[in-house]
Amino acid sequence: MAWSRKSAMFASLAIALYLLGLVLRNQQLVTVAVVLLSFLTWAAFMSNHADVSSSGRRIEDADSDEGIQLNSIVALRKISSARIFEDGEIDVTLRLQNRSNLSKIIEVRDRVPEVMRIKKGANYVLMELGPQRETTISYTIETPLRGFYTIGPVCVRVQDAFGLFHNEREINLYDDFLVFPKMEDIKDALIKSRVPKIFTGAVNIRNPGEGSNFYNLREYIPGDRMK
């Protein structure tokens, strides 16, 4: 559990009112301070007992329709391809479900490899997810370098209804994919010979050589010596 700026301001205000009430001997200020501190304590207690655990399975180890869950928050990811060539694109779809009977203010970030570029969409969302509702995050990443990469985990931050405290955990949901080297068609490659191969066999070259250099072999003609 972590404190937000709002909860820190409430706590500072409550302490200031309490001290001011003691100095001025004002019972009303002390009462207001006690009420604020009691409210913060209750909110912290409720936030500390919700959505604090996470499972640790890869997607292939889980039911494809079940997903991985952070108590009442369930995540399920699908990628368009597990094998792709360099400079290709992978479409990622992350589905989030709220299986509780209360609304959740969630902040979600799907972690992608640093060398990958997000071409379309976003891997981050901040929203309120209603009870028994689900939402979908879709984005496209480019694969500029070959290698073996992993998408995940999913970082989830759940705030309480008042925005005073939040719990941040990682859902251990991973998807692996392999990027192969880019293939080129050699027909389009600009590979030229120093001597144009128009005719087969011996071809005269422009560079003159010595008279004793080997030039060519001719066909055997009857009457030639065997040497």
C-alpha cells in the first residue's frame, strides 16, 4: 500500500488541526482532526485488504479463457504472431476484467521490450472499471532487431474509491516471440560482375597480360599430338 498526495495532505491537515486545537483549547478542531485521522485509518485498512496478491504463471500454463488474475482483476493477452521477421509488426490485445462487485480505478501498463517501438495504440491506460465489466487494450509494436523477446509482466495499480491509497503489483503474464533476420530477394540485389557475362566460354578482357599467360583451351582436332 502506498500513500497518494491527497492522503498525505489529509494527514497533514488533520495533524495541524489537532495541534492547533490543543494550543487554542478548541474542542471542535480536535474533533475534526480525530474524524479525519479515523477516516484515513479506515481507508488505509480497506485498501490494505484488497487486491494485494498476484499469481505467477505463463499464459501457456493457464486456461486460455481464464487468464491471470490479481485477485479480482484478471488479465489475458493475445499476440498476432509468435514468429516474425525484422521490421515486422505484432498486434497485441490485452483484455482486463473486474470480477468484483465494486468499481475499480486501475492504472495498467503492459511492459514491452525496450528495443521495440509502439507504432499504433498505447500499452498504458488509466480508467475506472465497473463491477463485472471488462475492457480491452490494443496496440501494435514494430520489431526492428532480430532476437528472442518477451512481452510482460502487466503492471497494475489499483486505487481506492477516494483516491487516497493505492496498491501496485505485477501480474506475471508473459508472451514470448522470436524475430528472424530480414530476408532479401537476390533478384533485386544490385550485384554486378566486372566482366559482363553475355556469352559463355572465354571472354577477352581489356587488361593486357604477358604473352606466356594461359589464355584458353581449344577442342581436340585429329592430327594433334598427344602431349
